[in-house]
Amino acid sequence: MLSWAQSQPAPDRVVDPGAGSARFLVGAGRRFPDARLVAVESDPLAALAARANLAVSGMAGRSRVQVENFLDTRLARLAGRTLFVGNPPYVRHHLIPPARKRWLKDEAAALGVRASALAGLHAYFFLAIAKLSRPGDYGALITSAEWLDVNYGRLVRDLFVGQLGGRSVLVVEPRAEPFPGTAATGAISTFKVGTSPKKAYFASVAQVSAIGELGTGSEIARSRLVREARWSDFTRTLPKPPEGFVELGEICRVHRGQVTGANKVWIAGPHSAGLPRRVLFPAITKARELFDCGPTLSDDRHLRRVIDLPPDLAGLEETELESVRKFLGRAEKMGAKHGYVARHRRSWWSVGLRSPAPILATYMARRPPAFVLNRASARHLNVAHGLYPRERLSDDMLIRLVKWLRRSVTLHGGRVYAGGLTKFEPGEMERIRVPTPPNLLGDQE
């Protein structure tokens, strides 16, 4: 990362957001002997270590350690260039207080981009840099690679193609341990603020020794970056499927299950007593339900029911409407009406379950996905994917496809997150190579 920075005009100031013990800053100080060094670190103990490291490296006179949250940092105006370099902290949205989430949305709106309250903390750091930086500044950050594909990552992707002037992304696969001791996929991104490059470079490596020079790899046009919502595909060069095989996506569309926004409300229980049976749908609400049922889900009696009311309640019978109104009163008291997901639905009370998928699949675990034939016509929440054939498949064909997927799909092809969890996004599952239907029929295994 610092070698890439050396290929740019020398900075007048180097800022390490979330500096920790200042390893990046000390390295930058050695390469840029005339630059002022600014470490921003909210942990007082880490800040003390940073001061010590800068001092013993002979850089105390030109460095400053600011003990504060980087999101609150104010940098002095500078006539020259600032280099932002480092490893912003990884914190999931569950641990970020509501006031910070409001800050994220307000600051993003001020820059003309949208932000999600589901964003991890590293997205906040990209936004803070976009806010603090000036044309001519540049940077290199290593973060979790989540932002390349997840919905909340749209904020980072928009900043990359917009204010930050993104130049390159290098994905570091988890077995290289970009974050020592943590099985997670890393992404090194470089950017030059105030520029609008017509293309960016994407690449991936499986070993740290293979990182080489940043800013190389596949050239992806800016117009394509703006158009497409998932970027990890840009780092992969997949060989053509062998003869007799196609990508699963040519046979089936893969859709993640519905988000309720408040499972405690929308999964039936004592609070929903009296609701008409026709608004209660047996559904997969836990991945374990698919792991435990084997290749076929034949019975829905053990499944919980999800409440899915119609958007227009006028279609209900009068006797049904009375019980529904009582339930909605209880749901409001439980906070269901004011949740993020409910506020963005056509009608806050209508979950909008998808139709039953002929095949269901888990998508996040430390084991390969479980593919299950859905004979029970169960619905699915966002703990599972549904596979919907693009053209009608016979029951025999569905059985053969499930059997082939169960014995052939490994963890390879998914995305690895902190803790070793492997996740298959819908697009990644659609890229699984499977035999063509005629070859499935000829498979006697």
C-alpha cells in the first residue's frame, strides 16, 4: 500500500484513521521523510503505543496522535496533499449506536449519496475520508471485502466511483490471512480524490506474497461500476464451463428470502392468537431446519408460521378483519410499525413473502450449502435462498438437480467472512457449474 503511495506525488501529510499502534504511520514516515504524520485513535492505550512507536522511530517531532473517534476528526486546511492510509476497524452495525447511524445518513446525504443503517463501521470511515479530503489527496485502505457486494456497501461503491476517485481494488483471499488469525476476505482499495478515472483495476490474490503492485489487474469501465451492484465478480476470471455443464443461473434464478424487519412480531406466537389461518404461512426461519431435514422437506408441521397480511386489508372478511386489527394494535406496541424495513414497505404490515421455491438452500455456514427439495411448499425468510427454475422442470429433474448439488457443491466459490463463515450471495450460487438437464437425466449416481 505504501509502495503504491510512493508511485504518486509525495504527500505533505499522512493520516492514519484508526491508527492502532501506528504501524502504517511509522512505515509512511520512513518513506516520506518530509511529511507530517497524524494518527487518529480512539483507544487511549493504543494511542500511547502509537506515541511510543513514533518516538522511538525518531518521528515524534513531526507527528501528532489525536485521541478521538476518526468520525469526529477535523483536519487543518493544507495547501499540499494528504495521504490517507491504514486499516479502519471492523465493527458490525449491531454495535453502532443510533446517533452514529443518524450521523452516517446525514453526512452521506450532504455528499449526495445514500447510506444504510446496516453498514459496518469501515463504511463510515470511507465516508469520513470523503468528507475530510480535498482534490489532490489520495489513499489506500485495507478493509473487509463485504462492501463490494452487500447492499449497505452501495455507499462505499458510490464514493469509490464518485468523490473518492477510486483507482483499484485488490481482494486478498482469507487463506492468505490479511487479518492475522481471522478467516476473512480483505480488500485493498486505492483512490485519488477529485479525479474521475474512466476505468478501475480489479484483481485477487490467494497469498500475501502474490500481492505485488497495486493498480493492476482487469480493467473495469467506470460505466460498468456505476451500473452493477456486486463487484467481487470483477476480481475473478472463471474458466468456461466444461462440456456438458452450465452455470446454475442458466437453469434457476436464485433469490434470498424475505426480510421481516421484526421476527418477534411476524413469526406467529402467542401474540398472534386469533389470526385467520390463511395469513399464516409455514416457512424456513432458521438454516438449521434445512440442514436437519435431509434432501427433501416433505412435512411443514415442525415449521414456524410467518404472518403475511395482504397490503390491502379490504379484501379480508369482516370476521377476519376484527382479529387482524387486534393483532396490528399489538404489533404497533411491539414497535413493528416504526422499524426500518416496515417503513420502506408499501404497507408496514405486509411482509411480502415470495412464492414457494421448488428448491431451498442455506447460504451461510462453516459447511457447504444444504440444498433441499421443497415438497412442503414452505416459504423462506432471509436465512435461506430459493431456487426458481427459469423453465418448468419435472419432479424427476428437480430431484436429480438437488442430489447433484448436495454431493458436489463445496465451500469453494463462496465469500469468507470473519470467523470462517462462508457465504454464497445469490449471484455466487448462480455461478455454480451443474450438468445440463440432459446430462442430469443421464446421471445414475
